[in-house]
Amino acid sequence: MKKMTATEIIDFIANSTKKTPVKVYVKGEMAKLDWPEDSKVFSETHTGVVFGDWQILSPFLEKNAEKITYYQVENVSRNSAIPLLDLKNISARIEPGALIRENVEIGKNAVIMMGAVINIGAEIGENAMIDMNAVLGGRAIVGENSHVGAGAVIAGVVEPASAQPVKIGKNVLIGANAVVLEGVQVGDHAVVAAGAVVTKDVPANSVVAGVPAKVVKMRDQKTASKTGIEQGLRKL
């Protein structure tokens, strides 16, 4: 995947065709309906399912109302600028309910848990774990073997374009509900305590806690034993 600058992401969103993707269940005279070219139709004689853009399908359904007995629409977004990432060929474990936008890079054997939200341009290293309901903003970088805890927020920096992305190093633990603000660099093997708000760079091998976060000690054997990752969770 080509790494995108903030300006490239902004241009991509601004110039994209905004779509409202829908899934339409239809009852009617399916053989007599000449669906728009961009629609994907799966139909039998009197029933069918149609995938397409509501801005195209809505006028079509109105125009052909006499041939349609009933229809029901499923819709999850409106004027969306960025599709969700195609997950089928990614060598990672991605659990149901994760929302991952296009142009996100996910390393081998990474784990993305339920409810995680990952924005365009983010990068996730091999064997990293993004836990439940964590948020990775645009262009956020998480290094290999790192763990972003449940509910943590790694700030995004698509706007303004001049902002620097957050970078989480290798073998880092970000505790539950911690917040790492824009431009912060977290060094390798560091630990960010649960609930911390990180406003400045975190040295490698340090442990930070508090609001705003401050170094409370350096990582030692006791810390390592409490923050080790479990490779079994990353097996595919």
C-alpha cells in the first residue's frame, strides 16, 4: 500500500464520488425490471436482492413502482467518501464489528478486535493487537508486537494537513482508555498506563501514567512480566 500524506488523503476524500450503498430486498415482476448497469442483482422470478447506490436506485424504484409489489432497504451510511477495506485476503485476525476504512495497512498476524475503528492511512505492524473499541485515527502508526488497549484513542491527523501523525513503536503497551494526542512519538518497549493522556513524546523503555502523562519509572523485569504478548492469540 502506498503511504498517503494528509494532503493526498484530503484530495482523495474531496474528489471521491460520494455514495450511499444500499441493499434492497424486492418483490415483484423481476424479469420485467431492467436494473441500472452499476447495480448487482440476485433475483428469481418474483423476488430478488439488489446492491447499489441509493441515489441511482431510488429514482429507478419510483419509476418502476407498478412492477414492484414491495421493497425493503438496508442502509448503513450516507454520502460516504471512503469504502471499507476489503478484508478477504488480509493475513490477520479481524473480528466482527471492526470498522476499517480503505487504504489501511495491516501486518501479518495482527489482531483487530470487535468494535475497533481504524481510519484511512493508518498502519498496523505485524503481531500488533488493536483491542475492543480502540480508535486509530487517520495516519496513525502502530509498530509490530504492540498492543493498543480497549477503548484507547490514537489521535488522527488528517486535519489539519500540517499535523504530524502519532507513531507507536515496537513492543509497546497502550493501556485501556488511554489517549495519545497528535504528533506524539511513543518509543519502543514503552508502557502507557490505563487512562493516561499522552501529550508529549514517550522515551523508549519508559512507563508513563497520569493526566498529562509523565514518566513514573523505567521498564523492568516486573513490568515485562505483566505486559508480555501472547503469541497464541495471533495464530491463524
